[in-house]
Amino acid sequence: MAPNRSLAAAFEDEIVILKVDDGSLLRLDSWASRIWRSCEGSTTEAIASSARGPAERVSETLQALSDAGLVRQIDAAWVRNPVEWV
């Protein structure tokens, strides 16, 4: 199943994403934005190391991002679903 079309905009250290297909608007605070940006084929452990945060909090954030349809896991690596920057 292909990810929904999403538009993204950065405001300082936060990101706002509009999921066009269902009209939902998501706001990623600075922590979630940092984790989301780290999802470029990295494992949970690598993301936790680069974010310098507790592995449990990183895992919870990744799960929330996945539940929102913003990232997906391929094997052990996390990748962002595509967005169009505006």
C-alpha cells in the first residue's frame, strides 16, 4: 500500500505535516522532528545514539511516527515516508 500524499513545512525546530488524503495535520515537536529526520535507513539503536536520548523514548517516538504513517520499518531500518516540502 502506498503512503498517503503529505505536505511538510519546517518552523524553527518543529515540523508540521498535512496528510492530504485524510486532512489530518500533525505537529512534530523538536524531539519528534529530530527522530523523524534520523529515519534514513537507520536502526532504532543508531537513532537513539545520534539523538542522545533514552532508547525507550526513541522506540516510543518511532512507534508513534509509524502509527501516524510518517515512517515505516524495513527489516531493522527505519525510513521516512515521502513528503513534499512547502
